[in-house]
Amino acid sequence: MFDFLIHVLIMCCLYSMLALSLNLQVGFGGLMNFGQIALFGCGAYGAALAYKYDLGFASGILIAVGLSAFVSWAFAGIGRNLQSDYWGIATLALAEVVRIIVTNEGWLTGGAQGISGIKPLLPELSGRSQQLGNLAICGAVLLVALLACMRLTRSRYGLGLKLMREEPQLAQSVGYDIMSLKRGCMIFSGFIAAAAGFIFAHYITFVGPDQMFSSETFLIWAMIVIGGLGNHFGAVFGAFLLQFIFAFIPFVKDMLGLPTEFVAAMRLVLIGGGLIGFILWRRTGLFPEKVGGRADG
Amino acid sequence: MAEPVLKISGVAKSYGANQVLKDINLEVGAQEIVGLLGPNGCGKSTLLNLSSGFARADAGSIIFGGHDITAWGVERIAQAGLVRTFQLPSMPHRMTVAEVLRAADSRGVQFKTMFAPDRSSMQEVDALLEGLSLSHVRNLPAGSLSGGQKKLLSIALALRTNPKLICLDEPTAGVHPNLRHSMVQLLRRVSERGIALLIVEHDMHFIRELCSRCVVLDRGEVIANCVPASLTSNERVVEAYLGSARDKGAIA
């Protein structure tokens, strides 16, 4: 049970990073990104490609950073004149394109089989101490990401992002370059998502295109909508909440003597239901954005 | 005359078959307050859009502060010191008035300064709010202000960008008469700081009180360029606003 709990906590930390990253785009920049999972994939494949071609850990980081910067830049640039909702559709399509390329370019990415056997983060440790080490790494990276996000949204850059989110024309008329704000926000948040993917690849030791389905993006969306758009703690809380609920659904199933299909179905119901429920009845989420003040907004 | 801060020469603009502006020439001197008048649909707002980069001129050139800004984008023009306000300013609901004012100074905000702490001077923001009698709404969401307050705030935002010229789109439309008076005073003070103003306005009283010169547009052409006092004696202006004597006869 203890090992399982550690595993759940590690996944909580990784999803928190993805949620923080998406929240920076949607909650602060108003960028309706439906292709978040592609940025996660950049990190995961960075690690996987470095392993496959025996390039070493540091090159893996470089590949992950390069890939995510390129994909984020493409996201920001795609349909630069599109309105936010149409841009959202374009990001969904772009993420699917990335997944299909990964699936089909087997010579490079291992295709649908993926790449397995990736070295763990702490190969010298084993068993429980390795798991605890992994958790410590995930926790530390999450903390750094959280602090960086908080610092960013408190800076003038963050104020510019918020102005762009609600009044892009006004932001432009006082001299903000909307495209550069968008690009900066996407690239920085792309790094956080890629970091989560990179650690995930080393933790699970396997990377495949199945990890990049768009349903994962909607799971991250559910986390930030439930946690609270425009609130960093809300995003982290949403990620922890959903991950814990998901982890304990199988136990509920056993208790109630329900069939195995119940687990997958219940997860979908929770994501969809949570999204609809919060959008209809509590749009600000569990932790609403703080307008003014010095809190995390 | 000293070099004008804004020089519009031979500017034309069409939307499809509709020619909105034909060969417009207009100058605004440094520190000058120029009124831009004309009946609805005469092209005033279009001229403001062209100058501030929200639309592109089909022909002619717009020189601002010695640079040809005809093909520049909105943000580049704003950074160079030409800012505009909107007729119906819309303000964010999830930012306070003080935050919007802090954000309005966009200079130096780039990718590399992403994490630099916000060093905007709160004293400057507070002084600006004080000057506009908006101190009491400092911590309210900017979107919750009244129409008149939003107009004042949009002028404050323009001032935060350290402009050389502010183009105002109907600053007194829908504004209470009391606030209108303080608007005149505010704009005078702005002008005393060495900032030129180009004001699109329908309110003749306001124009007379404030402007040293006014330019009247009608059907996309400049029909008068004179001091406000001589407007009423200008036949073409009277005709543009009230219709010709023959039209009046027809109506009668």
C-alpha cells in the first residue's frame, strides 16, 4: 500500500506540472490550448530518443527542450490571427498531427510499439528507496515550476498576459506585442510540460504514442477547471484531487463488487461530469483567481 | 512652424467600393490640441484607425515623430509614442484598476524579462488615479467601472505609455456634464506636459473650450482647417452638419 501511495504521489506531481503549465496558458494568457499533451510528449520522447541512440541523460534534456520549444513555437504561430476558440481547434489538430507522426515514423520513434527499457532516474538505487528518490525529484521539480509560475504571473510580463487574456486590443494599443506574449507564454509553459514528460519517461521506463491521446489533454483541462483557472494552487490541487480519486476508484469497485469496466467508465464520467458541473455551477473552480492582492494571482 | 509630431499626407482608404477617405492631409504640431469633427460616417474613426495602426492606408503616408509609420503595427506605433483611446473602452474584469495601470507601461516587457519583478512605481499609479479622482476605485475590477470612469481610465492608460500624441475617440460621448468639465481640465493638464492631442468629438462646446485648431471632415474629405471660433461662419461646415439651404427648403 505504501509503495502504491508513493506511485500515486509521483503521478500527482507530474500531473500538477502539466496542470500548472496549462493553467499558465489558459488561466493567465487566455490561450485555449487543447494540444497540451503534445508538449508532454516532447519531453517523453526527448528522454526516449536519447536512450535509444545512447546519447546520455543531458542530451535527453536538450532534445526535450528543443522539441518542446519548437512545438510550442508552432502552437503560438499557428493561425496567428485566429480567435481563441478557433485557435483551440487548431492546437487540437496540431497535437494529433504530432501523435500521428510519432506513430508512423517507426524508424525514429519505435512507432506504435514505442521505446521501452529507458533507464530509471536513479539507477543506483532500487526498490523503495528508488521510489522515494523519484518522489523527491518530482516534488522538487514541481516546487521549482510552481515558484517560477508565481514569479512570472507577478511580474510585469504576467500583468501583460492578463491584459491580453481579457482585452487583447487594449493590450496592443498600449504597446504589447501580442504575438511575442503568446509565444513566450507557450514556450515557457511548454518547458514545464516537457519536464513532466521527461521525468515520466524515466520513471515508467517506456514511451509510446498511446500516452499522447487527446483524452489526456482533457483530463488536464478538468484538473484546472475544477481546481480554479488563474490560480496556481488551484491547478496543483485539482491535479492531486483527480489523481487520488482515480487511484482509489479500483478500491471502490472491489468494495461494491462491480465489474472491471467500471474503473475506466467511472474515470471518464468523472472527467466529463466534473468539467460540465464546474463550468455550469462554479466557473471559478474550487480556488478562484484572486483579483488584485498579493496572493498567487 | 516647428516640425509637426504627426503628418498625414495624401491618405486614402476604401472598404470595398466604399471610399471612406480621399486624399487626406492633416498635421498635428507638438503640444497642439487639434479637434477632428464631422458628421457620422465621414471617416474620423477610420483616420484614427489608420494613424494608430488598426487599419492600413491604401495610399499616402503617415509620418510620426520623424518615422514613416504607414505600415507599422499597432504595438510598434504605441511604443513610438502614438496611443489611442476607444470610443467605448472595454476594461478587464479580472484585473483591478491599479493592476491595469501597472500593466499599461509595456516598455521593456519581453521574453527575457519574464521573471523580472514588477517595478512599476506605485506612487506614479496612485498620483495618476488621484489626478483623475479615481483613487476610490483603485482596487475594484477595472471592468466594473462606469462608462465615464472607463474613459478617464483609458486616458490614464495612454499616459502611462509616455506618449507624444494621444488620439482620443469621442472622449465625452455618454459622459455626465460634471465629468465632462473635469475631462477638459485633465486634457489641458495633459497638454501642458507637452503631449499633443488629436480629439475626435461631436461636442462643439468641448472643442471650443479645448482645441486650438480643428479639422472638419465630410464624406472622406477635409472641408475645413481653422480655429474653432470661425467654424460657424464656414459655409461648408454648416452645410455638412445642417444640410444646405435648398435641402432645408425641401424638408420644410
